[in-house]
Amino acid sequence: MVTYLVSKDSGDMGLADGSTRIEQIPLLVMRIADIFSKLASIKPPDRMFSYCVQFRTEYKATVKAMLADMKREGLPIGTEFYEIDGNSIFEIRGNSGGIVYNLCFYLICK
């Protein structure tokens, strides 16, 4: 299931939840990247669009390899994966602050 959220204040353009099938991730990322590349010309300069894709922890190695492949293949201009210190995969934390069973990555358009 893919949930589309649009918040003009936060720039959050959507979320693909933890039930995203592993084989759908590259298609989903490239489709959102294509949309972002078209929106880049009309986006206010002080905004950043983001799209979060959640996936189950057992897919971490596969998703990491997919992201590396997509970086090599090249995303549309202005679109990239959000990274901190070279890490583009992040833990999802619950209300208590504990790690839940999902991980995520963000596609962004600066």
C-alpha cells in the first residue's frame, strides 16, 4: 500500500509504508524521482520535497544494494537520497523511542 500525503508546510510528499514489496522499491523510487524532477522547477527555493519508503529490517542488505545501483544508474537532476554521514538507511522508532521492525530511506528534491 502506498499512502500519498501532501503538506505544503513540511514538504512531505508521501510515504510508502512497511508493507512495500521489495521488488516494488526500484519502480517506486524512480517514479517518485521522475515526479520530483518535474516539480523542481516550480518548487520554492527554500523548500525540500521528501518521500519516505519504509521496509522490513530483513530487506536491509537488499535495499542497500538497490540504493547503490540507483545511485550508479543516476536519479533525475535535483533528486537524491537523504544521507547522514554516508548512511541512507534509517531506523524507525516508536512512541517509546524503541526501534520498531521497519527501516526507511528518504528520496529528496532540494
